[in-house]
Amino acid sequence: MNNAAPETDQLNTIKLLRILKKWKKQLLQIFVASAIAGFIITLPFIMKPMYKSSAVLYPANLSPYSKETPTEQMVQLLSSEDVRDSLVKTYHLYKHYGIDSVNGYPWYEMMKRMDDNISVGKNQYEAIEVAVFDEDPKMAQQLCAGLIHFMDQKAKSLIHIRALEAARVNKEMMDHEKLILDSLDAQMTTIRKEYGITDFEQQVGSFAREYYRVMASGGANAKMATMQKNFEEKGAEYMFLKETLWRVRGTYNDYRKNYEAAINDSQKDLDFHNTVSPPLVPEKKDSPKRALIMIMFSLAAMLVAVIVIVYQEQYRDRLLQQLEA
């Protein structure tokens, strides 16, 4: 029983080879005809050749908004609608792709075409690979370079917007701290003018030495008594105001530094990528791959032909007999 299965398999294999040998002429004709058909459908006037322009980039000067990496942020920028819209307007892509910009769903059709023709992703080295396909090799290079350019503009716009918002917030806080500074300065000026306290720590030391000297020589005069009273009533308040003024001035200076840094960021003109491989005008088409299409077309035709022949030789008569029975 163990030898029955191999014998059956060998018999079926031999039978199949006999069938193929019987129909070898027709199979050869089908193979040649399908190869010729594959060659014809890949001709330029039937299947338009597509050219590929590509670039490899690394992100630079990008500040992430969340947990995303600079590479992931650059992928988002390159795929953004604003960047694609700039491409569409600059290179007149509705006309280039032959899309009706008035009737139907022109933007949907445009985005679908761009999804088919533009590829953006990161490789294993965390670099960005940008590829653009087009029937015109020069247009493929221009679109690839334009995509990178408008990505830079979008990144610059986002950073400027964020910097201006930071500048606005810091300016508001500066103005608030300035009001507190002015109020504290006014209170300390009043104490200086009305109570004669200009530098409490130094004045107290000098006053104490003079006070003990006068007391030892016969008693304090009215002026010293007034100064002593002023120190007792306003000394603590003066020290509190001075300490508070020092802290508020430090906070004000911090906000001012942040404001100046934000204004500086809002005026920077930076590039946000480092180019490893620039986009070039392709010299050879990328698709269709004629040899591969011819081989696949021929193999598919051969497979269908073999199935039909085996059915014709092996099962057709048996099925007809069963139907008649």
C-alpha cells in the first residue's frame, strides 16, 4: 500500500507530459503570441513610460511638537495638503495631468494622482526617501525638487508662527511684570522721599554707631529720634519691597530674554533638510518593465492554456458521459 501513491503520481505526471507533448506546437505558438502581445501593450503609445526622480534627505532644525522624531515630522510635512497645493499651483498640475478643475471632484482626483505618483518614506537609516514619477523626466525632477522646497517653506511658516506666538505671550508677561516693577519703584520712591530711607542696611549700621555714640555723650537729638522712628515703621516694608523688586526684576528679565529669542526665531531663514542625494533628471524610464511584463504575460497565458488542454484531454469526455448518464 505504501507504493501505490508514488505509482499513481508517476502515472499522472507521465500522462500530463504526454498531453503537453501532444500540444507542444500549440503551446509554443501561445507562448510566442503572448510574448508578442506583452511587447505590444508595453509600447509607449499604449502604456506611457514613467520616469522616476528621487532624493534622500535628513531633517535639520526641526523642533518636534510631541513624541514624534524629526524624521517622522518631515514625512508629515512632505505629505501635507499645503505642500501639495503649492505644487499643484506652481506647476499647473491640473493641466499637466489632464484633470478637469471645474467639474466632478477635481481635488479628489488630484490627490489620488499624487498619491500614485509621489512616494515619501523613511529608510532603515532614519533618512527620508522622496520619489516622484512622471511621464516627463524633467517634470519628475522639478516636482521632486519643488516638494522639498515647499516642505522647507511649510516648516519655516510653522516655526515662525510658533515663535510669534511665544513672543506675544512673553511680551504680555513682560508688560505685566513691568506694571509690578513700576508699582514697587513708586512705593520705594515714596519711602525714600518721605522717610529718608535710601539704603536700609547701610543706614541702619551707620545710625546704630552714631546712636550709641550720642547716647554715651548725653542723649539723642530730635533728628535722630525721627530717623529711629522711620526705621522702625518703614524699615521692614522697605526691605520687603526691595526683595520683591529684585525677584520681579529677575522674572522680567527672563521674559525679556525669551521674547528676544522668540523674535529672533521668527526672523530666521533656515533650511530644514540636509541633502544626501539631490533629485536629478532621470535618463531612463522606470516603468513599465517590458521584459518582466512579457514574461509574466507569457507564463499566465501558458498556465491558462495548460488548464484548458488538460480539461479538454482528461475531463471533458468523462463529464459529458456523466451528464448523458
